[in-house]
Amino acid sequence: MYSSFIPPRQVRIGDAAAFVGTTPRAIRHYHEIGLLPEPVRGGDGRRRYGYEDMIRLLWIRRMADAGIALDDIRAALADTAADSIADILERLEESLLAREADLRRQRTAVGRMRTEGSRMGLLSDFVTGRLKNLPEGCLRQADLDSLLVTERIFGPLGAAVQATRFIALATHPDLRAESDRVDAAEDALDDTVAVDDPRVARVAAERRAFEEALHAVIENSGLARSDDALFDAWDAIAEEDPVAGQVSMSAFAATGKLPHDFSPARRRCMELASHPLP
């Protein structure tokens, strides 16, 4: 049956916004930036929108929903040549592909953190691969934090080599206990301790002896040979993907931007520990 209802020839901004699925504020913005011409106004001074205005609003709405920037929509509507619109769509598709790749990387990173744990998952696959055979929970938070810093400064290869140290400590409880004792002694060299305090030289000697014992364990356990394999594996990665093999910041620049809480006595202890016994 034929309906006697006849729609109005022109509608107000609220009705236009409701039909298109946007807001009056958005339509006013389209007017301000020249995306939509100002329509005629009725006797009450309010904007009135006709059929052609609604078509243009639908165009704008659909293109915006597809991710096209308003400036590009304005250019497309101003120049309806197929080549112009095709260029805009090509640029949009490239942008979407880049965003899709970013989302995939983000999902991969989140998945790794859920699988490996929030701390371990922050490290690269190359570093976590070095630690995969360790019993769960044997690495401490401080160890993982140290690896994260090292990877930032020296890249995945540097952190993977440092992981050798933590593997040795995790698998030798006596060595771990001695490491904790020396760490605590160094922490005690705070700002209240003078640089020439006898404790500085004593702790330096303890650190040097510990490092020698740790080095011996690494050599005797075969971990050093594993480090050689790491270098070979990294060379293969760098050859296949040169970008992945690059360190984003030089070690000098990175360490210059990294704060520390070493007291003068602690720094002197580190200097003494780095020199061999006379």
C-alpha cells in the first residue's frame, strides 16, 4: 500500500547527523575545514541539509571509517578523478599494512611475555634461547634486569654472553652464595665510607678472587664453548638481517645516559678489582 508520508526536502543538522551516524559537532567541523560546503539556512537561521548534502556526508563517514584522513577525503572530494582517489587509497593501504605489521609485533611481544614471564619476555629471543635449559625460577629479578640493561647497551649478543655468568651462578649454589656475599660487601661501601678505607681494598680483593673462581667454573663446565657458538649464531643472524645485527646506540653513548648509585668508595673498589694482584 502506498504510504502518504512524504519526507522533508531538507532536514536539520541533528537529523542529518543521526541518519549518517555521526554528531552535529562533527558536521560543524566538516564545515570549518572546508570538507562540507555550508548548506542553506531556513527562516529560523538554522542549517538545512538536502539530498546531495546527505550523499556527501555518507561519503565522508564511510571514508573516515576506512581510516582515510580528513585532509585526504577533502582532496578526493575536490578531485574525483580516478587516479587521485586511487593514489589516496594506495597510500592508505600502505599505512594499514604498516600498522598491521606493528600490531603483529606487539601481539608477538605480549605473547612472549605471557609465555616466558613478564621479565624474561622483555628480552630478545636470542637471549632467552640462551637461558631456556635453566630450571624455572633459578634466575632472580636482578639478573633479568641486568640482562635487560646489557641488551640495551651491547645488543642481544652482549646480553647472551652475560647470561653465561648467571647460568654458572644458577647451577653452582656455593658460587651463588659467595656472589651474594661479595655483592653485599660492595653495597656496604656507601657514601659514608672513605675512598682510602681499608675495607675498599679488602672487598676489591674478594671481588677479584670471586671473578677468578667464576671464570674457572665457566671454563671447566664447557660454558665458554657455548659462548663461541653464540658468536657463530649471531654472525649468521647479522648476515641474514643486517638491521637485526645492529646495536641502536653506541656503548659509550648508552653508558653516558645510564644513571648509577656507585659511591666514590664503590667506584674505587671497582677500579682495584679490575687490576691483577701485584
